[in-house]
Amino acid sequence: MGCQSGLSAMSGFTLIEVLVALTIVAVALMASLRAVGALTQGSSELQTRTLAQWSAENRLALIRVQAEFPAVGRRRYDCSQGRLVLICQEDVYATPNTSFRRVEMSVYDGNEGPRVARLVGFATNLP
């Protein structure tokens, strides 16, 4: 009988071993949650930049299609995409050739947000 009680006492885990295992699992879960959070934030940022780039490309395409020759100066307007609030800033500069204008499109996240996209194109009044 003494032999059986000695075996059963050695066959389980001690409380310290269980606590160490739980600590390791908790650290691993926290690291994975941080990684998932970073991926989610990166995906949201990518979506914002993509929509902002589309807004800038849309304006430059509109200038080309309508054969518009924009006036020199700065213009700000709302160019939101879906629920995303975007502000477009169009800067038009004269060039040494009077038949061309340089158009810089900057797209900002909301009213006071950072610039999330920038695109440069040219407009012409040539036939």
C-alpha cells in the first residue's frame, strides 16, 4: 500500500507548475492580441489612404476629361468618400509654358487631420 500512495502523490502537477504554465499562456495571448490590434489599425490606415488617393485621382481625371484649365491659386473643398470625411486642397501653379498648369492635389483626413495623399498632375489648354 505504501508504494501505491507514493505513486499517486507524484502523478499530478504542483500549484507552482500550473501557475507558471498559466503565466506563459497569458503572455502569449497578450502578444497575439497586440499583433491583431496592429493589423487592424494598419488595415484601417490603408483604407483611408486608398480612398484619399482615389479622391485626388478623380479630380485630376475630371480636369483632363472636361479639358478644364484651372485658375492659378488654392482651393479647398469636401471630397468625402462614404463615411470617411476628407478635405481636398487643390493648388494650381503657373509653369514657364503658359499652355500648362501644374496641379497639386493634397487630401487631408477630416478638417484638422494629417495629409493622407498627394498627387501632382498637369492641365493644358492645348487643342
